[in-house]
Amino acid sequence: MSEGSSKGDLAELGEQLKQVLEDVQDKYETFIDDAQLYKKGKIDDVDFFYKLSEYLLDLTKVNFLEARFVLELKGIMEAKGRKGQAESHELSVSSKVPIPSFSSGDRPGSQLKRSCKGCGAEIGPKAKFCRACGKSQGE
């Protein structure tokens, strides 16, 4: 496999990972809502555990893609003969591959972040619950 081909694979994996992370963030927020409904007795055990399993399967997809991304990056670094010592700008893929983040839940072009009503932690503009304290952000 050529180095250019590896960089293309890395960029493609980065895009896939970004999309799956966005999907998982949406499902996380839905799952938190469902968990609250389950606690109130509005969702039965079977439905709740089905939704939990769907969410966990999506997290597994994220972990799998992250592992593939890291292995692909390692292959590029070894191909350059650096054995893990390469700097990110030497790889010349950083401008092609967005680096996803779990922390905000924001999407590109979305509104500014806001603060949790409970603990003041920074949360996404559409977050229904705080990831730090779990408090509902109901409007």
C-alpha cells in the first residue's frame, strides 16, 4: 500500500469517525431522555434495555473506527521511517482529517455553547442534560 493511498484511507476513516460520533451524540441525548422516562416508569424494561443495547452498539462502532484510525496513522508514520516520532505537520493529513470531539456535542456551524443550569459546566446548545452533573436543561 502506498503512502498516498494510506493518507486517503486515513481521511476517509476520519470522515466516517466524525459522522459516527455525531450520530452517537444524538443517540446519547435520546438515551438520556429515555433513561429519565424509564426512571419515571413510562418505559418498560424491554424497551429501555433495547434502547440501551442500541446505544452501546453505536459506541462499539466508534471504538472500532478509532482503532482503525490509529492503526492507519501508525502505518503512515512507520512508512515515513519515523516509528512514532513524526510531528503532525509532517503527515500533511491534519488539514484533511477533522479531529472529532466528544466534549461539546456541537456540530459545525452550530450556535455557541451554553452553561449548565446546575453546575455551570459548558454544554452544547441542544443538550437536554448536562454530561457533568446529569441535570435536566429543560426550557
